[in-house]
Amino acid sequence: MESTIIIVVVVVFVLLVVASAAIKIAQEYERGVVFRLGKYTGVRGPGLFVIIPFVERSVKMDLRVVTLDIPSQEAITKDNVTVKVNAVVYFRVVKPEDAVIKVFDHKYATSQISQTTLRSIIGQSDLDEVLGEREKLNQQLQKIIDDQTDPWGVKVSVVEIKEVELPPSMIRAIGAQAEAERDRRAKIVHAEGELQASEKLAEAGRVISTQPAALQLRYLQTLTTIATEQSSTIVFPLPMDLVAPLIESVSKKKT
């Protein structure tokens, strides 16, 4: 009796082991790459699928987007400036069989390709391009890395340069250049203002020269402005055109 119980227990245990080895479950974002005696036979999933125990084996592959940080890379730009640049890469597996068969570790391989490509692109670009045309560099990086990882079944969707670290001397030089550019623009604006003011003054002079009464009115307006703004006594010469009528009237009264 005891031997029968032992046999039943052993049989049940073996069946459980075989069932656990045969029944596989892949999540919605997973696929199972199946090999039979070492030979690729197909991709299974998502959901429940069965393999032949001890004859077939499956390797699960995650199809979700992976965020990969590229550590800071030191590179020399085309105009011989040493910079440190880091970036982030977004990729996912689109062909799980290639990601298993054609590369040992697709994440590590993508990381290494991204680092070398980043240094190469920075070396082919001027500092102004690295600082001012980042979107263009991102597109170049995405295309090159995606072309290189395509045989592995990996699709690189986005590459973004995050930070560009410059030497302190270069930061000071860029600051001085920006300040000089602001001074240049300020001088240009001031010169344009002076030019416009001189044109308006010349036009006003031409109008006043044709109308003597306008000159006298302007003269009186200037006197009024000075009288209201200044508290001290001001000796201001009067043109003869203004005082001549007054002198004539006084002379007539005396005669």
C-alpha cells in the first residue's frame, strides 16, 4: 500500500514538472521565441502556448519601449573644442526572433552603438551646430543608430541630446561674445534713432524756413518751457523780428 502511494506521488510530481515545462504564458507585451533542439521554429504568444518539454525551449522577449540613458561622452568638435555630451535613446524590439538570434544582448549592443555614434556626430559638427542645431543632430543620430540596429530587430524611434557641458574658458568666451553682440545691436539701434531724428529735424527746418511766424511761435514755446522747468533767472536773447513792432509803437507815442 505504501509503495503504491509513493508511486502515485512520484507520477503526480513528474506530471507537474512536465506540465510546468510544457505550458508557457506570454503577456500582451511579450513574445516567446521557440527553439526545437537548438533550431528556431517560430514566435509564440501572447497568451498561453505549449512546447515539447526537454525538446523545445522558449526565450521571452519584451516588446515595450525601452528608455536608454547614454552616459556623458567626451568628444572634440570639428572646430577643436572639447565638450561632454549625454543623451537618451528610445527603442523597442520589433522582431523578437532577430533580437534573440542575431545579437547576444540587444540592449548592451544598442547602448554601445549609441555612444560611438554620438561621439562621431559631435566630432563632425562645429560648436555652434552642437549648441544651436540640436534638433538636426538628434535626427542624424536617430537615423544612423536605427540603421545599425535594424538587423537586430530593434527600432530606434527617438534620440535626444540632453546636456552639453563646455570648458569654463569657453563659457567665458561665449559670454563675452554675447555681450559684444548686444553692444553692437544697441549701437546700431542708437545710430538708426539718430538718423531718423536728424531727418525729422531737417524736415522741420525746411517747414519753418518757409514760415517765419512758425519760427517765432516755436521761440515763444521754448521760452515757456524754460520758464516752467527752471527756477533761476535766465537771460534769453530775443530776435529783432519780435521786438521791432514794439519799438515802433513806442517811438510813435513819443512823437
